Amino acid sequence: MNATMIDLKWIPRALGLGLLAFAIFGPLTNLVLWAVAEKWYFPHALPLQYGFSYWVSVFSPRGNATTSLTMSVIIACLTVVFSIGLAIPAGYALARLKLPFRGAILLVLLIPQAFPNLPVYVNIARLFYQIGLNGTVVGVVLVHVTHGLVYAVWIATAAFSAIDRELEEAARSMGASALRTFRDVTLPIAAPGLLASAVFVFLESLDEFTGTYFVGAPDISTLPLLLYTAGSGGNYQIASITALILLLPSIGFMLVIERFLRADVLSKVGR
Amino acid sequence: MDGYLDISQTRVRYGDAEILKGIDLSVRKGEFVALLGASGCGKTTLLRTIAGFNTPTHGRISIGGRDVTRQPPDKRGMALVFQSYALWPHMTVDQNIGYGLKLRRVDPATARQRVDEMKGLLGLQMLGQRKPAELSGGQRQRVALGRALAISPDILLLDEPLSNLDARIRLTVRHEISALQRRLGITAVHVTHDREEAMVMADRIVIMNGGEIAQTGTPQQVYNQPNSDFVAAFMGAENVVEIEVNAVWNSLEIGEGPHNRAALINRGERPIVSGKAIARFRSEAVEMKSAGEPALSGRNALVLHGTVVQVSYPGGLWRHVVHLGEVSLIVDSQTRFDEGAAVEIAVPEAALYIFPRH
């Protein structure tokens, strides 16, 4: 008697959880179904025919996916190299040196995010057009770097701030020069945080659409651009397959970040 | 100055605050000096200045005649053991201890031998491959010490290295460190706020107060001949009584007060004081009797009379809280006196520290 009463209380909770699961996994299931559907039209609830012929065409030498994927990865890697290359000295300076306007500098990095994207990118595109950067990899990478630098610098600053200054002083006391201390002590200890910020920047770059569209198209095609073209052309199979390809690194890297970005670093973000 | 480490007229500022107000200190080669003081007295700042992490605004620091005032920490040939140990978490015990040798380009075989020697000396043989996170507090402390000793520093600097250890381990490590320092003949400067630690470990104690040196001397000197009210209080003479004194030749006349008898004591090494003064003494350095018994002699001792208000037994001696009107004293005695008992306390002249009252 008593047991059934307790059981009944679970029903609303189970319903709630079920709805939540549907909200999260429903679109994903739809995506997966579309990626393997050969034939699917209204009013059928499920595809009429399954197959991988669209996958074959996406990855065929004639399909654009492989080139777009390669381009996306190249741009993302270059963005990471640039952003982290800038974020290491910048983050160290912000974390360790007594800089005036430290808070203001951190805030300035946020500005590209603070304004509506479209006018910013239209203006960048106009500027880049004048100096011949439009439609080049360098142009797209620069746009992505302005975007990625926020994550990179903020997380790098947090990663360096989380390191106890005495660890560096101990190295100096043992006879290491400032540079040697940075190489042997600071950098290895900050490495997990820096790796996490690199992953963030990589994912941001992989996903970035607006800036790439204005500065890169039509010469540069990345996966999001391909997704947009396929989606607006009503080609849901190509769009879904592209979306799945974009999803994989995100999930993989989220696991990496979860492992490497420690609480003591996270607590220092933006300080 | 004939010292090995010479510090002269050194002043250090942090922003607007002057932390060190002109320090003069000379440390002989092989000497173990303890910087003792309450928190905020500037002792850690002085140590960090010696190590090169603070730059003095004024003054000069030299080692064996070599001026190092403006040299960075890595050029000074010192090794600092931090209160937090500051072991590098990404390196093993072996790598931590061997890091200084790696920097000095010692060849790997010799370096390994030296690291093993350090581990043997400190009882860390089995722990070479562990990371600092896998060690106990005492083990980390020894790794920090091993890392500093491995490079055979000219001067070993210790910043409260024992304060993070359990009380029991602390007692043994004290003796280990000072035995090691004597065996290796290293010059050492040790910062501590623990009076007993300084007394047990150091050849010479430097008591600091408010960015200045209050007194320098052997443990016996600072304990038995404090030169100021501050040092007397810091060295444990916490009982204070206000008296009137008059210096006559080599004697001090103590006038009769509301809670003390008139007395005449030898001036000894004391500075000449006349007029209002304060007397300090340690709780265990006195003789206590019931008021009814034959009176204690006022010759060569200060006799106080009061009432016992509290008795406890911390071990060894009975501890009494005795009230002299407004003044509260703590007095230890072999025998127990009941609460409410009227007592007489005799402070022998050797245990009585008298300073002028302002």
C-alpha cells in the first residue's frame, strides 16, 4: 500500500525527465535520421528508405565536404596557433604584472562580442576588401582570432593566476633565470588550462559562420558555410551529415575540457 | 664587520608603508640565525630581501664581501625553503631535488648520485618517483629541504618551514634540521614566530618588532637579559606589575605600593630607572606562599600580595590566576592554593625585569 503511494510520486518527475530528454535528443535523432535517409517526405513519420548514398556523395572527390572540412580544420588550427601565441604572453602579463587598467584590458577583448555581429563583420569585410584580405585564409583566420582571443586570453590569464607565485620564486631561488622559470615551471603547470582554451578556440573557429561568410565567401568554404548552402537549398541530407561532422569534434573536445579545466582555474576566469 | 652575510641600513617599502626601517645584521659563516617576531614584524620581508625577492630602497646586502643588493635571486647562491614548500607539482621528488643541479649543468650521473645522497640524508629513499601530491606534510617538507641542500647553497634561508607540520613531527624535525645544518656547516637564516623553535635551533636570535631589530643575542641572552619591555613580554615574561623605583648606587629601591612591599634589589645589568616603572616576570620564576605564614623577605626580591581566583593543572606545576586589585597575574607553583586564598608572591631579583613606564 505504502510502496505504491511512493511509486506514484515518481510519475510527474519521470514525465518531466522524459520531456527534457525529448527536447535534447529529439532534434539530434532527427538529425541522425536525416543523415541516413534516402527518401523521406510528408506525411510519413519515419524515412521510407535508408542508405548511405548521400554520405558517399558528400565524401566523393566531387563533393565539397572534404575540401570544406580540410579548410575548416586548417583555419581552426591557424586560429588556435595565433590566439594561443598571443594569449600566452598576454595572459601571463595580465596575471602577473601590475598592469594599470588590467580590468579595462580584459573588457576590451570582449568588445567584438558586445556589439551585434553583422555590422561588425560587414565593416571588417569592407576594410579587408580594401587591403585585399577578403576571400583569403589569412582574412578569415584574423576574424576568427578576434573572436577566439577572448576565450584564449581570459582562460590563459586564469590559468596563470592560479599558479602559486612561490612555485616560480622557488625556481628563481634554485638559480633559474626568469625565462627558464617560465619554461620549466610556469608553462607546464599552466598547460592544462592553456590546452582547454585552445580547444575552446578550435571549436569556436569550427562553428563560426557570420564572419567567415562576409570575409571568406565565396572563395573560402568552411563546413558551416556548406551546411548553410545545403540547408537553404533544401538538401537536408547533406546539411545533416555536415552537422554531424561538426558535432563530433565538439563532443570529443568537451570531454577533454571536462578533464583538464580544473575548478581552481575556472574560479579565476575574469578576475 | 667580520660577517659572511652583511646587511646594513636596509630599508624596504611596500607602497606607502615602510616594512623594514633600517636593518643592520651580520651573520658569520656557518652560523644559524633565527629571525623571531610576531606576524607583521617584517621578518619574512627581511628574509625575502636577503633572497632577492624584495629590493631595498636603501642600504646594502653583501655575501662574503660581494655586493648583491641589486642582483636577481638566481645570481645570489642562496636557497630558500618556503613555508608552503613550493614543490613543483608536475615533477617527481627526484626531479624536484635534482632541478638545481640540472640548472648548473651537473652531468646526469653525478646529479643522480647527489639526489640519492640527499634522499638518504632525509629518509626519502623509497619516494623518488612520487609526485608531491602523493606525499605527507612531513615528507614534502623534507623534499623542500633536500631540494635546497642539493645545490650546496652558500646560505640556506628557511621561511617558517615547520609551521605547517603537526606539533609532534615539528619537535623531531627541529632537531633534524639543526643537526643537519651543523653537520654540513651551512650558514642559515631561519624565520619563525615560535619562540621555543628559535631557542632550540638557533645559535643567535634576532628579535624583530615593527620593522626594526629589537634585540640580538644568544638564546640565553635574549631570554635572561631582555633589553626592552617588548622583548621581555615576547620572551614569555607576561606578568606585569606597576611599581615606583629609585636608583641608588648599585641598588634599586622599590617603593611600597598598594599590592607590593618595599624592597631593595641589586641593579645588576639593568638600565638606571627612577620613578614610574613596570616590572615583568615569568609565571614559573616565583615563589608563592599563604599570606598567614611567616612573611617572605623583601631583600633581593619583590613581594606582591593578592588573591587566588582560579586554579588549574596543565601538568607539572599548578597554575593560579592571582588578582592584585585590577591586575591579573598567572603564577605557577609546586603546591596548590585554593580559590579565594590570600597569597604572597616573591619574585627573585634575577627573574625581575624592570623598564621605565611612559
